[in-house]
Amino acid sequence: MFKRIIFDNWGETIFLSFGVTLTIFTVATIFALRMKKEKRDHLAHLPLADDTTDAQ
């Protein structure tokens, strides 16, 4: 029913996945570095959890 995927050339797949990952991290880094100071301060002080829930 299911057939195995056979890649004759794994090099292309590895370089493609590395390129996609590198692109995502580069865009995220540029976005974070270009963020205004007010926005960074606002995001830094956001609560991570509600104070009304009972932590166990």
C-alpha cells in the first residue's frame, strides 16, 4: 500500500532544508533587531501566565 521514498541524491535535500532553516532564522533575527525599543519593552513585560489560575 505504501511505497518507500528512495532519493538517489540526498545532497540536494539536505542543502534545501538547511537553506530554508537558515532563511527563517535570518528573517526572525532581522525582524527582532529592527524592532523599536518601545515594542521590545512592551513584549519583555508581558505576563507569561494568568495570576488567577492555581499553579500546582
